[in-house]
Amino acid sequence: MFAKMLLFCAAGLLVSGAAAQAPRYYRLQLKSDGQYLDADHCASPVTLNPGSTFAGGACELWRLVPAGGGYYRLQLKYNRQYLDADHCSAPIGLNPGSTYAGGACQLWKLVPNGDGYYRLQLKINNQYLDAVNCTPTLGLNPGSTYADGACQLWRLVPESVRLD
């Protein structure tokens, strides 16, 4: 009986530990117009969308996977592919795990802007994820001043926050 009770307690701890470590997903919202970073129908290209319901919104949900040195891979919830600057330049799309440049085309640093927004800086060239002239076309830019830089400013919106 004691062994059975001990086994149930251990199983309960494992389940609660797994729940505590469940991945947290975010929408990345652009400051300029409030749209979200979106993998179009959960595939490439990655663009902007005011709030997709395709696949239950999983095409806009990203997990920050620590990669060391303050960098992250941004993993899409739907298919677990990563935000990728193709050969470390535009276009911006998805890739299951690039080895180009040692994977640096998928390594992003969140650089605080001081107002709850961040710039997403690519490791290889220090350029930022940029909504070109605040349009749905994404690219890289070393430091845009268009719209006072709001085309490069993103905030993390937890998955639990409703869009309506």
C-alpha cells in the first residue's frame, strides 16, 4: 500500500512539474498599426494580420526558445517551425531548423525600447525585423526611422489575452 501511495505521489509531482513547464506562447504585435506577426495559413511567408482565426490562431502564436547569449528562436505553435531570415536576409519565413551560418538566421534578441515594445535583432548582422514602411511585407533594416521607428517595434501579447 505504501509503495502504491508513493508511486501516485511521484506521478502527481511529475504531472504538476510538466504543467508548470508548459511552453508559453505570445502574439507579436506591431506598434504602428496593432497587427500581429502571422505565418500566412501557418506557412511562409510571414506577414502581418489583424487577428487570424485560422487553425485557432496558432499561426500567430510564437514561443521564445532560449538559444544562449540572450538570443532566442521564435517557434510557431502550429508546426514548430522557426522564424527565419532566408540566408540571413529577406524574405522572412519559416524553417524547421536552418544550419546556414550556424543557425544565426534564426537567432533573435529582444532589444527593449523602454515602453513595453522591443526590436527583434537578428544575430548575424544586427539588423531588426521590420515591417517595410509599416506594410505587411517583412524585411530586415539596421534602424528604420519611418513612422518614428514604429515599424520595428513589437510587443509580446500572451496567448491568454483575447483579441476582441
